[in-house]
Amino acid sequence: MLIADSAIQVIGARGMRALSHAAVDTEAGLPKGSTSYYCRKRIDLLRLTMRRLYDLDLVELRAAADAMVAASPLAPKDVAWVVAGVVERWLSEERRPITRARFELFLAVAHEEDLREMSHEHMREVLEISAGVAGAIDPPSAIEHVTTTLLLADGVMLNVIRQGFPSPSREDLARILAASVGAPLPPADNAGRDIELLREVWGDDDA
């Protein structure tokens, strides 16, 4: 785990181009050549790092899903609130390097055929989690609603990271996510605030 966690920190701080066996050794405080001993090739290092990152993601997603299922029946707005809490944590100052590394590694999959099956397996696990949550929503909600919420959460995180913005509050994140799970939209007199919030998140000064 030390090698994988150190690789995540290198990518999160300096990007994929900075990832090397030597950089991971330095980050981990290991003797030179230690990472190469366990991960002979770069693809081996990427695979180890992605597996660790996926495992970290799944721990939090399963915990959030278990909490929602235990509290069922859920209103759609409850799903948005719980997912917003996860997003807020992932965008926090402490977790942001991991979130940056997450997106960098996801993009790497497009160029590494050997990593695609791992990516597909991870998505299947996320869909299984989504299916469990979907069954806990009242009125019954299609799995697409929960999956859409997760995809929208990814989009929000990507744009906040890209712009270098601080994390929106959990309340604001929940407002953005609520529509994707069928929760009632805010009253019309809040429309101006919603537009301003979206401008902040998406970084669109000309909207």
C-alpha cells in the first residue's frame, strides 16, 4: 500500500508525467530501486495504483450506500444529500490530491488497453452499489437515477478541480445533484442563486 499511496500522492501533486519509479521511491522514503523491485514496468505501477485508488473509492461508496439502505425508505433528496457529503470530502484540502490523481488515472485508461478490464470491473462494482441504493428509494427509482447522480458528481468534481476552486458547500452540492434523482427543484425565486452557483462550479464567467 505504501508504494500505491505514494504514487497517488505523486500524481495528485504533479500529474501523470511526474510518475516514475524513482519519484515513488522518494515520496515513500524507500531506498532507490524499491518500487522497481515490486513493479517492474510502468504498467505494473499503474495497475497497482489504480487498484488501490478503486479500493479507496469503494470503501466510501459502500459505506454511503449501506447508510442509505439502512435508513430506507429514502426520499430522492436524501440520496443527493449523502452523495454530496462524499463529494465534499473528496474535494476537501486533505483529499484533493487523491481526487486529482483519480481523474488523471481514469484518463490513463484510455491509452492503456491492459487497464481497461480493471476499469470495467470497477464500474460493474459501482453499478451493483447503485442498484442496492435504487431499491431503497421511495417511490421506487430506476437505477439510472442513482447512476446519473454519481456521474454528475464526477462532472462537478472534475470542473472544481480543473478551475482550482474550493469545494462548494454540502448544501450547494446537494442542490446541484437533487434534480438527477428526481428530487423537487428549488422554488422559482431561488433560480438566480442556482444560476450563480452553477457559474461558480463550472467557472463560466460569461454565462
